[in-house]
Amino acid sequence: MRPSPLALSIGDPAGVGPEIVVKAWQALRNGSPAFLAIGDHESLAAASPSGASILTRVGSPEEAVKAFPFALPVLDMPLQGPVVSGQPSAANAPMVIRWIETAVGLALSGAVCGLVTAPIAKAPLYEAGFRFAGHTEFLDELTASAPFEGRRGPVMMLAAGGLRTALVTIHVPYADVPPLITTERVIRTVEVTAQALNRDFGIAAPRLVVAGLNPHAGERGAIGREELEVIGPAVSALRALGYDCRGPLSADTLFHPEARQSYDAAICMYHDQGLIPVKMLDFWGGVNVTLGLPLVRTSPDHGVGFDIAGRGLARADSLIAAIRMAADIAHHRHRAA
């Protein structure tokens, strides 16, 4: 029996998504894992140096697995308007959204083993009425009614170079971060992350560290009290529940090589606290993983790249790493089922 493929939504067609999808297939076609591209066939053909000759339209994931070694399988959902590389269009936003919805539906039905998403641009989606901060929040809505064992996410985790960082807050202005750091949010993020490390990554007894919000983790309240009043009590509660969890710790001491050997994931309070060290370790190969959902979802750790779209310059390293990680997570989930 052939394994199920992954579904890969191609992202904003005016960005680098179609190009890196083609390059990922070229890199993986002779091995695994197989994936099914969901999106506009013509956008993928335009992004390929060989044009449509390396593409094949398919009607099901089963057809995609059979075709994958010979051509990039595409579940063709055509756009209604033209695409100009580097120029996003709100007119195409409804189809970009439908591609994601279709991929999620296939994943929830079990027809594919997981979901990988190429980058989307938020501005044209917002113009078309999209009301979510990004992929992660949209996926939470789309999967809200699906059953899931364990603490529910979504939690965004970044992974590269042997480092994993999970975020308590994601895409919010820095001025809004402190009020969002609550004891319950910290506890939920740690629980979701620990359970995912066990279920999705095969780590039997996950070790976690929790960063402070303020410089030097607040220096016992001298330069901020969140560590004393919010984060510290969360860590104490988590330890009482049996989690191997340390903190709050000063973020500037958490990411050097020796420190990274002491934990399996670091819980970070805000976006850049978690993303900067991951990107420093492996700028091209980072993976964004959504934890705590009833489907497997990964994505490349970069944006749409409008400035280089259509020029053949985009690197597919991060997407390839995301595809491989999604397949690994799906494998762990299948074994645990």
C-alpha cells in the first residue's frame, strides 16, 4: 500500500511560492516524501524553467502518489485573473484561501497525511475580507470542530539547526505583548509544546525552558515584574503537574551551544525572541510548525519574496525542510495512533 502524500498549498501566486514548489519537487522526486500541489496549474507552469512539461493534473491524492516520480502532481484550481510576479492582487485572494481550505479538508479526511503551506501575503487577503492574522489563526478556525486528544493549540514553533522555539504570543505589536503574557497562556503553550514533542517528534520526556519577558528575566522585579507575577507562577504550576520545565530564564543566555544541549524546546514570550536565534542558526532552512492541531502543518520560515519573484532566485531549502518535517511528524502520529 502506497503511503498518503502531503498536500502543499502554493501560497500567493505572485510570490515565490510556485517557484519553490517546483524546486522542491525537483529535489524530492526521486525519493520521498510525495506531495500534491494545490493551486493554479498555470502559475506553477510559469515558475518552471521547463514550463508545463514537468506538471500533471490529478484528481486525487492516490493519483498524485503514482505520478510524483515522473511529474509534479497538481490539483488544479485555476485563478480567475492574471498573475504578475511581484505584484500581489486582492482579486486572486479568494482562490488562495480556497487552496488552503481544500488542503485542510483533505488532511482532516485522512486523504493526505499532512499539510504544508507556501507563504501568503496578508495585505491582499485583508483587502478581500480575510479576517485572520495569518495561516496559523486561519487553520485554528478551520479545524475547530475536529476532535483532538491533548491540549489544544495552535502554538507556533520554529525549528532549525537543532533548536526549537515555541511562542506565547505571535503576530502582535510589541506594545501589546505584556498584557497578553498571562499565566494561563504560558501554561497552555508549555503543555501544547511538551505534548507535541512527545507525540509528533518522538521525545519521550521533553525538557523545556521558559524565557523571561524582560532583560535579565526582570532581575527579581528590578526591571519588570512579569517574571515574578506571571511567568514564574506558571512554571511552578507546570512543574507541579509533572512537566520538566525551567524558568523564567534570561533570554540572552538561552541560545548558545552549551545551553541548547540542556533542553528540547525553548518557550519564548514574543515573535522575535524566538525567531532571531532560529534564523541565526539556519537562515535558509528554518521550519514553522503548528502544534496542537488535529492535522499536521508545517511551512517554510520566510515570506512571499515579492522582490525576487519571477526571477528564478528563490531558494527552496526551507520548503524542502518543511516537507520532510511534515512527513516525519505524520509518521510519528501514525505510529502513536
